[in-house]
Amino acid sequence: MELCPALGIAVPVGKDSLSMRTRWDTGEVASPLTLIASAFAPVDDAALTLTPQLHRAAGETRLLLIDLGRGRNRLGGSALAQCYGQLGDQAPDLDDPADLTQFFHAVQAENRAGRLLAYHDRSDGGLLACVLEMAFAGRLGVDVDLTPLGEALPALFAEEAGAVVQVRAADAAAVRAALGGIPCMDIGAPRDDERIVLRHSGEVLFDAPRAALQRQWAEVSHRLQRLRDDPQCADEEFEQIGADDPGMSCRLSFDPADDVAAPFVGRARPRIAILREQGVNGQIEMAAAFERAGFEPVDVHMSELLAGSVALLDFPALVACGGFSYGDVLGGGGGWAKSVLYHDAVREQFAHFFDSDRLALGVCNGCQMMATLKEVIPQATAWPRFVRNRSEQFEGRTSLVRIADNASPWLSGMAGSVLPIAVAHGEGRAEFADAAAAAAFFRDCAGQVCVEYVDNHHQVTERYPANPNGAPHGLAGLTAADGRVLVMMPHPERVYQALTNAWRDPAWTEDGPWLRMFRNARVALG
């Protein structure tokens, strides 16, 4: 009743979560006695998003603590108080709402001016947790001087409102000036040697390697992951914390801004069937990607093909989209494929389509479905099927893949490129009938492997999580029918715009590199 009106915001909820409780035979548990009031606002430019990741290649930079607590460092309810068996009598608070308003506007303005490189909140864990998480995200060390903040322990563990920002050394004075009277202290800088060093009054209070601290930070999650998921996958991910890992990077053999389909802008847009079935939910973004590349997307449901109201052969191209498993039965894409294989007229349409000079793309569920249709796809008889991920979990993440040298029109000019892509599947591991079939495929049909999972050194890998599903030889995509048919488990349609990439090269401004694949299809159809 005081803070929200002072900030000019409303709390858009209609229930009291603090009164919820659960009862059973032996007792009762009440909800945590914490009220979280959330506010939201429109984002005018998603390109200005800040993350906690410290930047390495930005020259000399500094870490600034913006202190909305104004030096109070109250420890009530903190982890430090709990370690000493105490609750504390004074909890952090926002004493002056005007400070938060000024802080918000100053951060927005400085971000728009390009003076902020990284940002992280202090109030969820305190300064130590804040700075460590920034170091973990950037795989960098930090050198922090606590002298300007008073006593060391309260400065490290008080969960007062505020933030730590990384700025270029040359911009530090301008950022501090923009905050007006809000305290903003220079507390140190990143270190390339990955050591976490805390100082006070010229004395080193703490010095430890980043990897060791990150292992401690992740240990509980790792142990739970070993119980819930495949233990070997959990161990491989945990081991990556201390590995020699340069982080994500890309290598492109083309310019994402080069619109190879531009010469066809004045021509009639070719129609493409955006094919979906029960459970598919990726058809909108798939249609958007093809529309951007110069196609006329047409929504086609399998029920229309089965009823004969739509003819597949009326389209020069089709794409089978991703989503959930067909009715969650028969394995990934299995039910969808069988609705084709067990319907004579539809099966014949697909066989003629794949056998003619047309383009076909299958992504995620569409990849699984087409792999099950391999008997009607030329050159696809040796393809694997796609089964449960090795991790035993749904994998939703950003992965790096490399485009292999191949003759597919879909991937023209992209060979050798390493680029990020969205992954979202529970059944993406390529599985062959037996070891002999796998060996024969990679010996005789290796040219059909067109997309491979790679690690941050750009090497093909089977290790988790760089290979999110355990596919042999990093297999992520295949071609057939002289390259006209392309199937892949990752989602290129989700990252065809630069801004929709969870990680991206800062040089990508509008078009993401995966748009090239959709534009290649437009060029192939003339």
C-alpha cells in the first residue's frame, strides 16, 4: 500500500499465496512466509538485454556496485545469519522508493548508451553470490576490494537492493554520474587467470580458483541430477566446470546479412506446405521463417491430407514441423508416420513427392516422422530412428553444430560453418538396428550426415551436454534424395532472427545465420 503507489505500479494478481498450506496425516506445511510482488513493463529493444556474463574481450573494465541500501548492509534473514544460528533483527529494505526509480531509469539510459557490459542483481544472495555468478557465467576470475563497503562479512552477505555492473574503465565516471546521489563504488575488475580474490584494507582475505568454487556451487544440483538423470551424463556436465573450455563461439563460411534470395523478390512466391499433426506446435515460427525467405506458407493439417481436401503434390516444398510426440505414443514421430504409411492414398502422395524434384524438410518431430518414412524416401533406407535422449530427460538448450560438406541445396554455401541452434526434444538420439548397421551407415552413407553436434572447441562430440542426446558421431541432421530431403533434430526456425538466439555473435544485428538455410531453399526453387 506504500511502495507500489510510490513506484507507480500495480500488482496484477488475485490470490493470497501466503495463506496456502498442505495437510496430511502427520502434520501441516504452510507456504513460505515471503511475499513476492512482481511488476513488468514493455521491452522496446530486445537487443539491449544485459546478462550476468562478464565480458573478456572488452579491454580494461571495472566492476561497479550500485548500492540502494546506502551502506546499511542489514543481515536479517541472510545466509550468514543462518550459519551462526541467528535470524537477525533488521532485514534489508527499500527505504526510499525514489532511489529505485532513479536507479531503473539510470540503468536503462546507460544501457541504451552502450556503457553497460554485464549486470547482476545483489539482493538475491548478497554481493558474494552476485559476483561469483558473474564470474561463473563468464569463466573469468574477479579481484574485488571490499574496503569502500565497510566491514567485510556484512558487505559480502547482506542482501540489500542493488546491482553489480561491468563497464569499460573509460566509462566508469559517466555511469557513476548518471546515478546521481545513489552510491556507486568501484569494487574491482575481472581477472583472466580465473581466480577469485577478495581484499580489504590492502589484505587478501580470500583467494581460490573459479572452477573449485563453481564445483561447490553446482555440487548439490549435480548430486540430484545423478539421481534423476543418467549418472554418466550428469558427471560429464559436472566435469565440464573445470575443463579447458573457451565458451561458445561461431565460425561462418558466409555472411548472415547476405540475402542470396534477393534476386527472386519480384517473382511469385512458391507455396510451401507447413505440415502439422496432433501435438505439433512449431508451425507458426516455421511459417514465419519461410515467409521471411520469400515463400508463401500454407497451413496443412494431416487430417486434410487424409480427407483428400488438400493434395501434397500441389506444393513444390513441404516442411514437417516440431512439437510434442503424436499423442505421446509409439515413440517420437511414430504415430504421425504411421498415419501416412497405413493410408494408401496418402502414402502414395508422399512417395511421389519425395521421388520428384521437390524439397522437404523435417525438424524435431518432423525429423522423427520422416526417419520412420525412410522406406518411401530415396536413399534413406539406412537412416536411423530417433529414440530417448541418453540423459533420460527432455533437453531444451542452445547447442553448437557444424555443417558438414554436402550437396544439399538446403545448406548451399554453409559447409564448414559452426553456429548455435535451439534444441528442444526428449527423443533425439539416433539409433541404428545394431552395431553392424551403424558401422555400415557411417562407412557407406557418411555423406548423408550434414549437421553434427560439436563442443566449444568445434570438435564433433558425443559428450553431454554439448551433444544433448548422445547421438553417435554427433549426428544431428541427415539428407537424402540427392540432398533435396533434409531432416534435423535441432530447431533452425527458432533462431532465424539474430535476437532469438540465446547466444549470438554481437555482429549479428537482424538476420541470424540459420535464415541462410531457408533462403537457400528459395533459390533452389528459382
